[in-house]
Amino acid sequence: GCSGEATNLSLDPPSDTTEFAIRGTSVINGAVWKLNREILVEFTQDVDFSTVSPSTIQIVDTQGVPAIGTYSSAGPKIVRFQPRCPTNATNSDGGFGQGRTYRLTVVSQTSSGIGGGVTVQNTAGDRLVTGLNVVFTTPTSTDELVLFVDVVAGSRSC
């Protein structure tokens, strides 16, 4: 990922870890999230990564525009979303737009709407019973130190 800093996950683990559930996320409600910072979602059991997609872990802005990036494994129980790094001078072509509000939705088996019922599954084929919604915003600035994590003298780390 882009970030070299340790990422703490929020939420307390469910008391019954026999259920496939979300243990936590690196982004919390109300956070201001830098444009190149990865988002981690940790589960209580090993994830079947073939079930991870923009349909099962959705990141969209208030206009319904999905964030652009890559989902990957950060361990057997952790899904990483790495937003696409902006490449133009105004930083407007990246996975996250500046000054936007986004909602991270981890879809549950009872979710309605787009992709409802299609969930992340564990390696035993169990579907996620309880989903998650987290709302966060992205910064607006011309200063790359405000916009990005791991900025190195004149170039962002992406």
C-alpha cells in the first residue's frame, strides 16, 4: 500500500467469534481520509477473496460515484482497498476526489438495494450476517502534505 504508517482498526470484535463478522475498519465515521490512504476491513475469520468486489465492499460518494481502486489481501482476514493515486497536476483523476463525502458499505446477506444479499464470504462459504456503514470525507487543498500520506520531497508516494 501507499501508507507506511501503522493503521489501527476501529470497532470491538464481536463476543461470539464463531460467527463470520467484521472485526473492524481502519477508517472511522467522520474521519478525514487522505487521497492515497488505504482502507482496511478486518474480519473474524479467513476471507474467501473471490467474494471481495466493489459489489460486496462498496465505497461511493454522495452522488453514487464509486471510488476507483484495487481490492487485495492484507492477510487471511483483512481486505485492503487501495485508491488509485492521482496523476495529474490538480490531483483530480484519483480514486478519491477532493472534498467529497464517501460511504464505505460492507454488504450483509440481508442488505437490500444494489448487490443486496451478495456478501463477502469466509473460506467455509458462510455469508456475512451483519454489514457495516462508515461515512468519511476527503480533504481539499493545494498542499500535498494535506492531501496525501507519505509525501516525499516534491513527490507523493503512490
